[in-house]
Amino acid sequence: MNILITGGTGFIGSALTKSLIKQGNSVTVLSRDPIKVTTICGPGVTALADIRQLTPDDNFQAIINLAGAPIFDARWSDTRKQLLRDSRINLTTQLVECMARMSIKPEVFISGSAIGYYGDQGDTLLTEQSSIRPDFSQQLCADWEAAAIKAEQFGIRVCLIRTGLVIAEGGGLLQRMLLPFNLGLGGRLGNGNQWMSWIHRQDWIAIAEAMIADKSLQGAYNATAPHPVTNAEFTKTLAACLNRPALLPVPAWVLKTLLGEMSELVLGSQRVIPDRLLSYGFKFQYNDLAGAINQALNRGE
């Protein structure tokens, strides 16, 4: 299968690219840095430096859209918020426009989103059918999805993958937390009651691959493990896996002072379950948080 990926050099995208190549697929990665594509993804991947290089004669059976400026890398100024929107929504719109011009349409368009789509909802159990609570992250995800779903008008099957906090070695949430926890400086954030809906990267990849292969999969799916945990439980589990104490909580006011509006990412609560995937019969390899963390720490299978 011939597959195009945006965001293919990222924490999730690079692992997905390697998995797809290993299965014998031909993968093209859209990236402004072609050298980085080869370095991160390996020599078997084709690098495309500019979306304008896509032509009506291109024939991709699947297009996977994971591009977007990192949401946690800088404080949310007005300029940063616009960058977060442009890097997701504008690129998605451009991709759909390219697909519209292609003589042979892709069979499936998988577009990234996040569980931020639901907004901060406390203890409410959230499925794909749940209502939303507006905030910046929610609007960002909703507009991102709205741009992607327009591909359906060209007869393309669209899957929206609402990703939770991704656990794996070498990056993501866990990488940010390891240093303070290894130093014994870890602790809950705020009161620790906010829910963290997580997923192991290997399960995320399996979900994306199922979306490519199974034509019955369409619409929005929560890419989260079936058992979300509170921040206090996540903190306790990570500390136990590292054999370190977790005695230094960070008060909510400190996070709000340091991060401003971006503090909603760590203090907000989304108790999400993958209802549609479970109904479909998807089997998660990592249902247990400790098992997922230990694997990422190279202490488990």
C-alpha cells in the first residue's frame, strides 16, 4: 500500500512510519526537513518537502495527518495559539484540497485530533457521543476535525483519532516526567483529582493500522486505554515503577502562574473511554498503566 504521512518524524508518527514500512508498505513523509525524515524514519521512506509537490497523479491508498506544532512547548500567547491552529487546521485544509484534485482518491484519510475535544469535564465519563465543554483546546480540536471531515464529500472514508496521553520510551508525556521523578521531586499536580486518559504508543499504532485495513471504521474514535486514572493515581504508579517517592505536589496556583491558560492541559480533566473501539472488538495490549509504564522503561514486554 502507498501511504502519505504528515507529522511522520514526530513521537507517534515516526513509530507508525517504521511499523508500516516493516509491513511492506511504501511510505512518503511530508516534512520541511527531508534529511530529518531519513535520519528518524530510515532510508526506506520517501521524503516530500512541500505539500505543493503533491500532484493530481499521485496515488495514495491512505493519507495520515499527524502534523501540528507541539501544544506544550511554549506558553499560549495569542501568537502561539494562532500557530497551533494554523499548523493543524490550515495544513488539514490543504491536504483535503489536494485530495480533491487527485484523479484516484485515497481510500482512507486518518486525521489526528485529541481528547481535548471534550474540554474540561471533571469526573464525567466521556465517550465519542458525549457533549463538549468549550475552551481553547476543545475549539482547536473541533475545528481540526471539521477541516478533516470535508474529505468525505469526495468519497473518502475519514477516521478521526482522538488521542489521549501517549506513553512510550523516548518522548511524550513520560519523558517530561522522568527527570523530576527520578530525582525524587515528583508529585501530583493540583489536587490530583483530574483524570488522565492515556494510551501506549503500540496500541495507538495498532488502532491506526486497523483504520487503514478495515473499511467499516469511519468517524471519530477515542484512542485511549479502557482504564483512565486520576493524576494522583498516575503519579503514584509512576513513582512506584521508578522506586522513587512522590512527595512534592505542585499547587494549582503555581501551575496557573507559570503556564497561564496552558495550565488547562495539566489541570483539566477528561475521563475518556474508547467506547467505539471496544464495541468494534479492538483488543488493547496495554490495559494496565503500570504495565505500560514498565514497558516504556524497558522493564516489561
